[in-house]
Amino acid sequence: MADDLLQVLTRFHREVIVPDLDRRDERLAKVDQKLDEVLTYVDAIHHRFDRLESEYKTLVAGVGGLERQTAALE
């Protein structure tokens, strides 16, 4: 009786559990790949925002200088 139960459980594990775990691993690998793609995209956006922020600060400083020069002319 115990041997029969062990055989049934072993067969269930081999035919049901293992394939299900394999499918889960494949789905997780796909999710990991997509996450890597998204993080790469976010990093690129972050880099562009850093550059835009730097350019913005440069423009603000330039406009401030122009405003001071204009005020001095008046």
C-alpha cells in the first residue's frame, strides 16, 4: 500500500509538478528579460533628463545675465 502511494506521488510529481515548475521558470525568464529592457529604457530616459536639466540651468543663467545687462542699459 505504501509503495503504491509512493509510486502515485512520484508519478504525479514527474508528470504534473515538474512540468508546471518548468513553465513557471520559462515565464519568469521572460519577465526578467522584459524587466531588463524596461530598466534599460528608464536609464536612457534618466540620462536624457539629466542632460536637459543641465541645459535648463545653463539657459536660466544665460537669461539672468541678459536680464542684468538689459537692466544696466536702461
